[in-house]
Amino acid sequence: MGSIGAPELIVIALIALLLFGAGRIADIGKGLGQGIKNFKQGLKEAGDEDEDDAKDAKAAKAEKAEKAEKPAAKAAAKKEAKEEAAPAEEA
């Protein structure tokens, strides 16, 4: 089996021209081009949304960690204050 060469492509193009007409083939080509353009744009937007989601998740995780550290820091500060006050009361 051979590959499709120039003569075969010409025959296919002539058959398509007879079936659809010149105007319809132009419309089909235009529609195909727009479809490819929209597909590429959709892929790009999906990639941008994925990056934004990853950044948002990372920021939320950092914010959550900061909130978790604040009560722990307050508890440690209270404990230190009690420990400092306890020796002063004993004396």
C-alpha cells in the first residue's frame, strides 16, 4: 500500500469541489479555522484557571497556617507570663 501522493490529493479536492461547491468549501474551511482557534483559546484559559486555582489554594493554606499559629503563640505567651509571675509570688 502506498501513501497518498499529489495526484490522489488532486482527485479528492476535485470531488469535494463538485460535491460542495467553491463557496461551501470556503465556509467549511473558515469554520474549521475558528474551531481550532476556539479550542486553543479554551486550552489556554483552562491552563490559566489551573494556575490561579493553585495560587489561591497555596494562599489559603498559608493563611490557615497563620491563623493556627496565632492561638498557639497566645497560649505560649500566657504560659510564659504565668511562669514569670509564679516565681515572683513565691518570693
